[in-house]
Amino acid sequence: MQFNLRAQVKRACRPLLFALALCAPAAQANGDAAFVAARDAFSAGNRQAFERHAAGLQSHVLASYIEYYRLRLDLDRASPDRVAAFLEQHAGTLVAQRLRSDWLRQLAKAEQWSDYRAEYALLPQSSPTPEADLRCHALRARLDAAEQAALADAKLLWETMDEPPSACVPVFAALFDAGRLTEDEVWLRARRHMELRRPGLARSTLALLPASAQPPSSALDDIVSNPTRWLDRQPANFSITRRGRELALMAIARRARSDVRGAERSLEVIAHRFSAGERGYAFEQLGWQGGQQHDTRAVQWCRSADDALQGEEALAWCARAALRATNWKLLRDIIGRMPQALAERPEWIYWDGRARSATGHVDQAHAAWRRIAGEPHFYGLLAAEELDQPHRLPPQAAAPSVDEIRRAEATPAIARALKLFELDLRTEAVREWNWAIRDADDRSLLTAAHVALRHKLWDRAINSADRTTLEHDYSLRYLSPMRSDVEPHVRARSLDLSWVYGLMRQESRFITRAKSSAGAQGLMQVMPATGQWVAKKIGLNGYKPSQIADPDTNLLLGTSYMRLVLDSLDDHPVLASAGYNAGPGRARKWRATRPLEGAIYAETIPFNETRDYVKKVMANAVLYSLVFGLPDSPGLKQRLGTIQPGPGALADDPI
């Protein structure tokens, strides 16, 4: 009889192998629990508890995080050699990037600028860009070394960073002291901070001025809290100083946010006290806020601003005011005054084409539309339809092989991200995933998307597939998970499946446990109050607020709300999309007093978030219809239609 050593060993070891197989999952679970406990102890700053839970995690897939947490707890006492050893051992990883950033802040705190310069040079300058405070510390380190180019770079930062952190204050002070900033530039920046409702930033900016030119410390807060009262209390000679005029302009701009006609009345009383440029700025603010408030005088205010119409937000809202008034000539003029970066955005390329077409320059309009036609966004789809180009999906990229997917899963960064998702540590997981694909080519991005799909990480699948540039898979970009659960709800409420998926994609990216900062929950991001209201409307007996997190209940409530809002808003998906996001009352309020083109309604929604949301939901609906293979589905212009004026309310609207 032939002796088979392999078979003998296999039979002898079978009980041991069976025992190990049983123990492995338990050991892994214990390790995962210990990791989560160690992380929580680190967050609480409890060194003793951290070390107790961290013991034995040296071979865990997230062991590098444990090492990072340990070193982070001691960073204020850590030696440069210890930090360097960690950075070398974990080079190219997210935790190394995080530690280097933490170490740079430590060096800046100690004002060790020479060491900071050397360490900062090793920080990647893209993918992602260094955080704002690190960039400002780097400039301060260069100024400390008297680098001539540092002042020029600091000036560029001044011009491009609207909301700088406190780390930038010494850099800007150095600019002013070196004569590279004028008093005009300081006041203009303070105006911008007040426009952004950031009086604290305005105060720190004005602190650059000589003490005699600075306003009283409470003035900006008084202007923010009650600009009308502040204006009424000003002495007759307020305008003899630059400070007095600037503060009055800030108060008028502030009042315009809530009462643009009242701000106009305030300006009429004191307009003669200002220079032509200062009056122009006041009218720019009236035009901006009047455009947002859909005031019919906004167009006139924008014209009165004349050469002072320069701010990007003011230019955009004056353009929208002209658009809402269908004043195509003025719209062309305003777009022509926009800085190049703003004018090159898809919305203004499209509307510039519309304005040119309406004023008889059809060839120029077609040239504009061709620049963006076919791009997978709201205005790319509209531009294609203006050119009578049918919507088509790009060729489907070849799917990655099973081996490619397995290799991707095994890469350390992806493996760490998957484990973090498994442990429900979404913030860390998303950071790790994004780090893993930051410089990936199309093939790697599609493979990563398939990995995410395999693990039901719908949002990461979409995110990864969305980033490809030449090879595309729109079935991944526009996923339709849980379709067997979604379709019955859609059919029961006679909704458009493409629109429902387009809205869900925008609301939650199909994260079943998604929860917004406002409290909206689940796949369809239903607010608790809305959920209770809808449950009552549809007769959902025994409904409890905790059920809102259940996917099927969330779908029931969300699709029912879509139907109720749709019924109350002329059965119009644009109005209903706006109503779903911002409340039906606001969607009604934003109508015009005359029929309004749906695309114009969408572009002139006052809330930035809702305006972007409606455009994306409606574009998503078109693209989902292509993915679903629905050839007779309406195009975007047909879906947008016309918004009619008039009533249409839910009697007990919850919002």
C-alpha cells in the first residue's frame, strides 16, 4: 500500500483545523471590539484604557491606526526621531499624512520654523491640498526665513481665501506691515466678510489697520443684530471718516438681506454722503439681495451699481435677476463682466448661449452650447437638447475581472477602508477610501467601484465611478440598489421611477442609515416631523418615530411624501423636488407672477443648496431613464416644463 503523507497529515490535523476555523471568527470579532474600544479611549484621552484595549492588536488590519493613536497621545512630548520613524514605516498611507499634519501644527505652535519648512516640503501639495492653517503656517515659516517670494504668495492667499483660519492672521499682518496691502484692500475684505455674515473675520481683518482707523469693537455686532437701529443712531457727520462711511455701507448691506426695500429707503436718505463708488457698492448689495428675494427692482439696482458690480455673488444674482425678467441683453452684459472663472462655469456658458440666441446671435449660441453639450450635468443635458443632440450614454467600459477585484480588495488602503466600514466607523472609512483612490486611473476607479458594489457600499461605488474621465460605467454612476423594494412603492403612488431614484441618489447615495445634521434620516432623508405627518396622512396606524430608520418604512414615507407634495404643486416634478428639499411653502413662494420656464425657476431658487439639489435631481432623472433603457422617457427640457403662477397648498403642510 502506497503511503500518502499529505493525506495522513490532513486526517491527523482535521480536528485542529476545525477548531481553528471555529475560533478564527471569534478572535477576529474580539480584535474588532478591542479596536473600537481603543479608538474610543483615544478620543476620550484615556491613555490607560487605550493601552489595555490596544494590547494584542499588532497584527490587526487597522494596527497602523493603533500606532497612530498611541503616538498622537504623546505628540507634545514625542521626539523628532520617533515621529520620523513612524512616517518612514507608514509612508504613503493616510495615517502618515495625518500624523505629518499633526506634527506640523506642533512645530508651528513651538515656532520651530526651520523644522516646519523641512517637514512641510514632504507633505503632498495635491490630492488633497494641504489644509488652510498648514498653508498659512508654511508662509509664516518662509517669511521667517525672509524668502522674497513668500510675500507674493501671501498676497495670492489673501486674494483667494475668503474664510482664512486664525493661523493666517500673522501672515496678513506681515503683508500690511510690508506695504503690500492698502487700507482700501483691508476695508474691501472686511465688506466681504460682513457679506458672508462673518463679523468675527471682519473684526480680525480690520485689526490690521492703525488703531485710529479701526471701528469700535461692538460696532460690527450691532450692525449684524439690528442694522436699522444702528443707521438711525448715526450722527449727522458720520461720513467725514472712511470708517463711518464703511460701517454705514455694511449696515445697508446687512438690512438688505431681510428688507431690501427698507435698505433702499435708508440709502436714499444718506446716498449723497457717499462717493460714486461707495454708492455703487450699496446698489450692488441691493441688486444681489433683491435678486435673491425676486424683487422686481433688482434689475434697476444692478444697473445703478455700474462699475461697482464686481463681487461674484452679486454678479451671479444680478444675472439671475435679468434672467427672471427675461432681459436677455442685460444678461449678456452681466455675464460679459464676470471674471473668467465664473463665466466659464456650465450654467453661465449655457445662459450666455440662450442670451445670444435670444438677441439674434444664433451661431455664437451654438458655439457656446457645443462647449458643454453632452456633459453629464444639468446644463450639459440642456445644451445638447438646444443643439437637437439625442442623449446617449458613453460606451460601457469592460468590467474588471474577479482577480482584479480580489487584488483591489487586498490592497492595504482598501482593506482598511472595508474594515472601518464593517465597524460602522464611516467618517474614517470614507477618508481611507478616498485616500486609496486619490490618484487612481480609470481602470482602478472602476475596479474600486465594483469592490464597493460587492460590499453594498453604494455611495462609494457611485463616488468612485463618478471620477472616471475616459472609461465609464453609468450603471455604477447611477446605481439602482434595492429595486425590488423600491418599485412597489413607486408603482403604488404612480411616481416616475427615474425621478424617485434621481432624488434618492441625491438625498442619501443609498446609505440606509444616513442621518443629516438637521435630523433627516434614511434612504429618502425623511425628517421626523414630516414622517409623523405623512404617517397620519396615509393612515399608517401604530407608527413610531423609531421606524423612520427602517428602510422599507422610510421608502413608504418618502414616496408618499413625494406624491403628496407633487399633488399640491401642479403635479410638477421641479416644484416637488424643490418642495421635498426646502418645503412646499417655499417652492410655492419662489414662483413668479407669470408663467416661468422651469430651467429659469431652478436657476433662480434663492437657497444655494436647494438650487443645486433641484438641478441634480432633474438631471439624475434623465440619466436614470437612459440607464434603465427607457427610450420614450422625456428629455430634460420636457421634464422642466413651465412653472405656472397660482395657489396649490397642503392645508396642514409640516414645513
